[in-house]
Amino acid sequence: MESIKLNNGNSIPIVGLGVFQTRDGEETVNAVKWALEAGYRHIDTASYYHNEESVGIAIKESGIPREDIFVTTKVWNNAVRENRVQGALERSLARLDMDYVDLFLIHWPVDGFEAAWKTMESLYEQGMIKAIGLSNFHKHHVERIDAIANVAPAADQIESNPYFSNQELIDYLQGRGIAVEAWSPLGGTGGNIMEDALLQSLAEKYGKSPAQIIIRWNMQRGVIVLPKSTHQERIIQNFAVEDFELDEDDVAAISALDCGWRTGPDPDNFNF
């Protein structure tokens, strides 16, 4: 699978498995093992997902060397507000049974994120983290990081799907050399994006599933994409996206589906 070069020189695979709402235990262990067997080398978790231990077990049981797998986790809001970032990372590493993570993100832009960022810079310099970044940060949040940072964010993980392309923010981040990751790229639980007539017609045109069309659309926008599934067949299918390319007109047509419909909270208006 192709990778994107981060601004610190490290590389991140452009397709990864997301495990949000994947239950701790057998469900997460199986999903991660199936993904690694299918060729994935990028797993995205978070302390808030409560499945880091299962991710670590699956990676260890896979037999694939740790250094060949890109692992992301995130620090949750209470630890950011209270600047307990180092302790949060140490607990995540213990649950994952790892010496380092490849990418550590501030999960949401809650009060105290500037101080948390300074702590993350120190942990990065110590080698406990290979890259540091953000999640759900708007442009004005990123600018506040800029004002105090010695280390530029490597990535910002944001909501993006065909009905909410978030293209203006993506253009800003990419113009800054900050890699963009898309969460809930397939529309999230309960969404109906896959039933969209355009995506259905493109799936027929290319002989692919609507999910594969969306994943390829993200890849061609230079966006790292994190589809989530607990079904082995879909996990395998979501990774089989390197043998075709969308026409430029089709990429534009998918982008034109944007209607500003968020599936998750607005980072400027949330209460957790």
C-alpha cells in the first residue's frame, strides 16, 4: 500500500484500519489480525476507544515485526485539560504493550491543548512518539498551536466523507505540509452514503464496491483514509483499492456530493 511522507520524514500508509466502536476483546483482536493478514500496516486506535490492549495483542500475535506496523493512538480530553499527557501516553503504551507509538494525537481541541502540545513535544524528543499531531482541529485551532510550537503537527485527523468533504480545511492543512486523515470516511454508523446513486453507478462502472470508490476518492485527494469494519470480507475488500484509479471527472463528481452534513460533533461546538 502506498504511503504519505510526513513533515518529519516518517511515512504513514495511506489506508489504515480504524477501530472506533470496535469492542475490546475478540472483536478487536480479530479485526486487527484480519487487517494485518490482508496487508494493512496501519492501525488507528485511541485511549477513548477502550481497545488498545486488544490492538496490542493482535499485533503481537500476528508475528509481524512491530517496526513494520504504523500505530496511532490519541490522548483523551480529561488528560488534555489537566495536562496529564505523559501519564496518558504511558498508560496507552502499557495497554498496547509497546515502547513507542508512531503517531500520538490530541483527540479534541479542549481547553489546555497548547500546554498539552508542549508536553507532547518533549515526549517526541524522548522517542516515546515517532510523530505528534492533532485530531478534529479547525484552522483557528491549528493557528493557536503554531503560536507556541517548536515541532509542527505531522497530521490532523478530521471528519471527511462525500457528503461532508471538508475540502477547505484539507486544502489548508495540505498547503501547510500537515497530513490529513479522514475518520468515518464511509459516512459512519447509520449513514446512507453507500446507497447514493452516483456512488452506486461508479461502483458498477469500475467493478468495485461503493466503499472502495470512496476510499479511492480519498487516496486521490491525498487523504489518509481509515475505514472501520469488523467483518473479514469487508476489511479485505476495503484494502483492495490499488488496482484502479478514478477519472478526474469522477473525483470531481464525488466531491460535488458535499452538502455540509456532519455525522459527528463540530469541533467548535461539543460538550465532552
